[in-house]
Amino acid sequence: MNIAKETLLNADHCTLVVDDTTLPLGSALYTWLLMHHKKVSLVATKKPSRKYGALPWIDKVRYEVKKSSDLVYELRCNVQELHQFFIQNNAKINAKIATALCYGYIIEYNFFTSNKTDGIIFASIAQLIDQGADFHLCKRDLVMSRSLASVRLQGYLFQTMMQKNNGTQICLYVTDELLELSGATLDDCDAIMEECLKIVHVQEVVLYKNDTIITILKD
């Protein structure tokens, strides 16, 4: 994706629209725009996951675009594209930007277990740490952010899950009653699906809610 630098800088009030995946990138770009003395807002399409507890500017996230905003910019880039955007534009990557990008790398490359992870990714993380990224804080938030409700839900789902296609696919079945019983939400299913992908031979996890496919996660 080509990030529209001039469009962003020419706006009087820029609103960055993010989802749960691009929120760290929005945080980094939010910092960069503030460094250029721009008025900027960060709007999420839904309430951020609890895993972002220490993400810079998490307290600035809003859910509606203000009428004063003359540019609504939806982030669709990946973390490497945004990182390169900063490097190519000689941006000063401070601790906030570095930490936000670090969150982005960990999430996008699934704690560096993704097959797309290579030496360039590790070199990028090392560079960000040198620039002030709090890697241990990111890791703590992303790895140790599960609620008791999520753990309860995992127990229920593991009891009823089915393994199909010669063991390469796992199907999880969640209902409104199960969510209410555990106190968890659909968002809590993400971590549970990730755990299922760690099972030997599993390549795909399918989440059903009331017999309808909600999410498919592949290795």
C-alpha cells in the first residue's frame, strides 16, 4: 500500500480508522502526525482487545468520527509497509512509534511463528528495541492478557471440539449460552483458535456459532 504522506499532512484534522489488527499501526501513525503538529483522531471500528493495555495512545481511541475531521483515513497497510514509510521519510522513530510497531510485528507474525518470519523481521525488531521499543511490555501484554473467562471458555470448547480431514482441521462450536456461562466474548475465541493451531498436524481451525462459520484460521 502506498501511504499518502501529503494527503495526511495537508489535512486540518485527520481521523485514522483502524480495526483490532491495525490498531498498533494507527498508534504509530498517530504519533508521527502529532510530531508534525497535526490534529489527529484515532477511531476504532470496535472496542480494542484487552491485549492492547499498554499500547501508546490506547486511551485516545474513539468510536465515532468527529464532524470537524476533513480526512478519514482507513489504515490498510501492513507493519513492514508502515515501518518502511517512516524510514524512507527520515522520520524520527521515538519510543512510542517503536513500541507500537513492535506490537504490530508480534501480532502480524504470530509471535514470530509464522512461516513468513525471516531475518529481516528479527532485524527490524532489534532496530526498534534500539530506538526505545519496550519489547518486554509488548510481549507481556500480548502473551499474558487472557482473562479467566477466556480460560473457562477454552475448557468448554476443548471438550466439544472435533478434529476432521485426517486431523488437519479442528472445528470449535460456541453458542450464546456458552458465552454467557463462561463470561467470555467472541473476541476471546481468537486466542483459543491460536492454541488449536499448535496441535500436531492441525493446519486450520474453524469457529462455528449456532451452526454458522464465524472465523477460519489457517496455519
